[in-house]
Amino acid sequence: MRHARRRTIAVATAALAFAALAPSGAHAQDGDGSARAFGVRGIGPRIGLSIDPDQLHLGGHLDLGDLGRRVNLMSSLEVGFGDDLVVLTLMADVVYRFPEIGSGWMPYAGGGLGPVFVSVDGGGDDTELGLTGQGGLARRTSGGSLFFIEMKLGLIETPDVKFTVGWTFAR
């Protein structure tokens, strides 16, 4: 049964990667009305803390553009250290970006799906399919990059709560 689950995770990961990286002529509207083609639109670092397991996580992400009006696809790779284990997550997040609020902050909410690899010190490895719900705030900097703060709630096989800050540098 474990081999079938790993095969399912591998197929789902390959399908998500193919869908995210495949060229597309689709265009969508950005929050300010400008068109953003689907494809790699930005890249950046991310860092944060998680609860259960209690870890520091580091990683990076790709802004893969818009799937529809205000709907964005983001892929991320994070490695968590602490609690005598290492957790590696590869997520495909889909978020809805709400209109900007008063001071230029843009709230967003969504969820993510992807494989979660866990290595326990002296105890072996495991791979599961993780599911998260998330919300955050993003703001454009004067240099054109995007700063964000977010919270993810682990729904299936992911840390219970993750607090993350990050930057996306436009390509």
C-alpha cells in the first residue's frame, strides 16, 4: 500500500509540475488591471516558523502568474529543521488576491497541495500528500518587488501552523 501511495504522490507531483511549467497563451488581469501571462513571473526567498513540529523553515518560491482574474499560482519548496526531524515540502498554492486595502496592503487567501517528505533522526523517512489552507498580506515595495506575510494551516500531513515572510522579485 505504501508503494501505491508513493506512486500516486509522484504522479500528482509530475502533473502539477507539468501544468505549472507548460507554456500557456492565457492572460489574466493583475490587481491593477494590467495583463499577466501565465508562466514564471517572479522568484524569491521565504523564511518562517512552524508549530507542531516546532521548526524553522527556509525555502524559495516561484510566482507562476495568474490562472484567472485575481487568482494566482505559486509554487514553493521549503525545508524545516527542528524537533529531531527534517520536513521538506513542495507545494503548489492557488490564492485569490483581494483588492488592496487602505495602505496598499493586498490580502489573499487560498490553499496548497503537494508532497511532504519527512526524515526522522534515526527513525526513517516518510512521504505523504499534504494539503494546506492559507491567508496573508502582500505589498509592493518601491523597487517593484512584493513583500508578504502569511499563515498556513496544515489540513493534511503538513505542520499544524506555519508563519512565513517572503519577497518576490519580478522577472
